[in-house]
Amino acid sequence: MGMDFNNTQPIWMQIVDGIFEQILSDKLKTGEKAKSVRELAVAYEVNPNTVMRSYDYLQNNGIFTNKRGIGFFVAYNAKEKVLEIRRKRFLEEEVPIFIKTMKMLGIDFNELSLSYFKSEV
């Protein structure tokens, strides 16, 4: 299977983002058992320690729970927590770049709104 990793973000965080996508798209549902660390490491062709770092992050942020000896499971309110993390990251990392680019290109918010809504109709 493998995964196409990029050089802009650590691999463990790209794995987290992939799991976020699965949770948001309901491919991984509340209470569902996640793949084992070894299974995911083999599937993504990465070191199991890399996957474990991803799972630790997910557990520390309340997205996964760990049932000792059984594995990791999607937490009850995982989807809400993923949305919260993604929104925060978007507002702190992506929006400032977007606004800076708009200013450099001389695009104002009215122009943006008009062009966006025209293409959505």
C-alpha cells in the first residue's frame, strides 16, 4: 500500500492527518478498533516507532483510547476533537498565509466573496 509522504511535515504527523481524514469521512467510526501499530507500519512502509508516535499523539489528544492488550480504539467524541484541532491549525497556520497572499496580490475580501460565490452557483 505505502503512503506518499511529503517533505513539509514529519511522517508521524502525516499519519495523524490521514487518520483525521478517516475519522472525518466516517471510514473510522466511534468505538471502532484501529489497525495495530505493526499493521499500519507495514501498510505505510514505515518504522513501527513512527506509527507509535502518531498513536501516542492521538491518545494524548483524546482521539484514540488504548485498551491494554487489545489495541487502540476511536474515542467517543473523536470527530469533535479532530474538528477542533483542525480548525485551530487552520486558523493559526493557513489563514495568516492566505491573508498575506491576498494582501500581496491586492485582493480585498469583497472581491474574494464575489468570485467565490459566483463559482459556487
